[in-house]
Amino acid sequence: MTTTAPRDEQLWSRCDGCASLLYRKRLRRNLDVCPECGSHARLDAPERVAQLVDPDSFTALPDRAVRVDPIDFVDALPYPHRLGAARAGTGLDEAVLCGTARLGGHPVALAVMDFRFLGGSLGCAVGELITRTAERALADGTPLVLVTASGGARMQEGALSLMQMATVSQALAGLREAGLLTVSVVTDPTYGGVAASFATNTDVVLAESGARLGFAGPRVIRQVTGAALPDGFQTAEYLLRHGQVDLVVPRHALRGRLAALLAAAEAGRRPPATRPAPRPVAPPPAAARPARDPWETVRTARHPGRPTTLDYLETAFDGFVELHGDRLGADCPAVVGGVARLAGRPVMVIGHQKGHTTAELVARNFGMASPAGHRKALRLMRLAARLRLPVVTLVDTPGADPGVAAERQGQAAAIAESILAMSVLPTPVVAVVTGEGGSGGALALAVADRVLMLEHAVYSVISPEGCAAILWSDSSAAPQAARALRLTGADLCRLGVVDELVPEPHPGAHGDPAGAAELLGRAVAVNLAPLLTVPPATLVRRRRQRFRRFGAARSAAAPGAAAPAGGRPEVA
Ligand SMILES: [Zn+2]
């Protein structure tokens, strides 16, 4: 926002986005977001702190920035003169304000950069202050929030400023090792050495609406490549589409999103509450219902009215905060994931997402995950393990994306890595096949301690159509293939692939989505509860035993093989 004239500057501002003249107090009440066009004006660090943290909860770190001019740098002016002017102009010692506070009631350490101070540049003092803030978080056992606004490393301090990228990053690594949440809030603009270190190597990266982030600035890129840049290049929305940030958050929602993430992280560090065990769900009354033909079950599992993962997140779970992106270049719409609460307890939920209409199905690629989807899922599972949050996966996919691009991006390796990593993930995992459990794409989310299946879901090595086309040389033999493949829940329970069937309202989840959600939520909670108190090493050992006991292991009693399939795994 630009002030209009000296006399009016306390009263009116002109919006940089739409040039509207705005009453200053009204703008401030709106968190410096233009009520006309939604443009987010830059905030200085004290304003930002005031907007984010609980009132009167901020305590600045006692550490003061030392005056540093390590290479006696002079351009048109000696560097100390520029530093002095920045201090006088901002009232800050340096380009970052650091301290501890509470946010939504949760203790947090935070460092907030100020672009007014030499372009928010990362010098030795800034690096040192952010590092001390991270060390304070480690000592206190609290999460760390970094709000970035920077043109990059500070040239006037030479290579020593470059080193700050490593100094701060290793402090973040310490928090990662300790299982303490780190979040960056990327604000406009964040570039260069800050973008290429602590703005993007935190657990969660939130971008404020309107923020731009990149390694190289647009001018440099145009000079070097001579190419025109795409519309919206390096904007928050562009970064979200390309898997670089978890969420784009408008300023008025930042506090709430941060508070939800901090609450989940805090819950992960608490021992599980001794609440009364949820009541188990009665198994489907098999005798009371006529046996369905497996092909009919396939058709029910694919019914467009069946609840999707996002439907269950709305109904069986609360407070879902979706996290996006594989951090490698894409965000797969066929896989959704994020933190949510189940029966009051934070969990990481990851699932395939289909849709109810053709447009939704197309937008979600029919629930067929790309390699980016598998890599996003894995990133979130690893984050959950670090934060000691249980993982719940909802499986509903015809199979992984079989396209050319998916092959080029390493679909096989992405599935393979997910399967391997889940087998050693040191946190409880409950998987539910809610619709179609199609092949490797399904197993990529289903290497779990407990594998549940909805009553009318299917889980199979190949689609009946695919099997019929190969073995019957006739895809119209799909109903026969469906019978032969043993893909229903009852069959898979007998084979030990599935531990428990979750009943559905009659005639299926599509007929009563709310009732289905209630049954699913209860079944997951019942299965999760006993896992919460099991030490991670024991969980992993039992999970590996669970997947060591199939097929040939049953009869051969291979060395190290555990109880044969079909028996219930030990739980408590
Ligand atoms: Zn405006």
C-alpha cells in the first residue's frame, strides 16, 4: 500500500493491487488486505507478530543482533552506514524478529523476517538469530514457525552469508530429528538463499495468498533464458499446482491453520489419553443377507454415489487441514491427505479421491494416483511418523495411473518405495479399502498394521476386466473373472489379507453415506486404539510379520514366518 500525501498518510492508503484509496483504519482492521481486490499488502515484522500470536504472549529472545561487517564491504556507501540506516528506518536491530509466544494456546518459537530491513536479506546476524530461535524450540520442545520475506543472502557479508543457509538448515534438521514440527509461512517476496533453505525445508510450507517464491527472480530468469515467463509464474497458486507448497492461505485464515497444525503436533507428543475404548462395530450379519455375486459387489464398489475420501473427511473426521504436493514438481489430485481428528485425536489421513460426477472424476483422474501422488502420500506418512501421529489410509482406486507421463516419472519406483517405507513406518497405520482396491496402486497405501475393508468393497491383483481380457481373451468374461479372483471382503478375510469387514448400511454405502461414515469412523477408532500404546519397534516387527505370512509361507512354515494367514494378528 502506498500512502497518498504526507498530510493524509495516517488516514489513507492507496492499494498497490487496484489503486483504490482506502481508509487506513479500515485496512488495518482487515489485516492490511484490500477489501476491494484482496491484495495482501506487505507487513512489517511487529505487525505480523501481532496478527499471528495470542495477545500479549510474545516474548522477544534475549539475544541481540551483534553488529557484523566481516569483510569490510563498501559499495557506494560503507556497509555499516547502510545497516545504521536500516536500523533507524525500521526500529529493528536486524531483518528478523525472534521470540516465543502462544498461538491458539499452543507454545511456539517463531522468527519473522522484515523485508524493509535491507530487503530481508540473510546475513550472519539474521542466520544466528533464527538458529538461536530453532535451538530455543529444541530446548523447550515446542514447534518452530518461520515467516519468510527476503531477497536472499546478504551480498555485503560475502560467503559468510551464504553459509547461513547451512547454519539454519542444520538447526531445522535438529528439530526434525527430535520430532518437533517446523512450519514456514512464505510471504511476498521470498527468493534466493532463504527460498533455497529454511523457507522450503520445513515440515510444512504454507504460502500466504499473493506470495511469490523462487530460487531465481523473474528478471534473472528472463535475462538468462530469454524466454517469456508463464502467467502467474512463482505465485503461491502456481507453487501449489507444482507441488512446492502445502497450502495457500489467505491472511485471515493463517492463524487458524497454524493453530490446527500446532494442535496436531502437540497431541502427538502427549501419551494417548486413557479414554474408554470405542464400542466395536458388529460384524455384518452374513446369514441375514443373501450372498451377493462377486460381480455385483464389484459394481457396488464402483457406484458413483459411494462416499469418497473427502466425504469421509467431512463426516467421519473433524478439522481436516489438507496438505499438498510432493515437493518435486507436482500435486496429484487423485490422492488427498492431511491432518484431521478422529474421535478427538489427531491423525494423518491419506486416501485416493474419486468423485461423484464425470467432471469430478476427470479432475481427480478417476482416483488413479500419479507418481507424485504416491510421493505426496509418502511425504505425509513420514511427517506423521516424525510427529508421532497415527496414519489412516482410505483406499479407493481402480489402480495407479497407467499413463505415459506416469511411466516417465517413475510410477513403478514410486509405488515400490511407498510399499517399502510403509513396512518400516514407526507409527500405527490402519488402512481401509473403502471401494476399489486396485492392484499395486492400492497396496501402495495399504501396508498397514490393520487392514479393514468395507462390506461391499473389493481388493484385487487386477481388475476383473483386465483379468478376463488376458486369461479368457474376452473382457466380457469379467463377471466370471470376478468370481475366480476371490476379491470380496469375505474371501480376503479368509485369506488373511484383510483383518476385519466394516459393515455398510443396506444396500450399500451409497444409500446412506452418513451411516457409512459413522460405521467407518467407529471401526477405525476401535482398531487404532490398541495400537497407540505399542512401542514403534514392536509395531514395525508385527507389521512385517503380518506381511510375511501369506500364501506359500502358510504351508512351508518358512524360517521366521509367523502365525499362518487367517489367524488374527496379536494386537495389544
Ligand atoms: Zn485493492
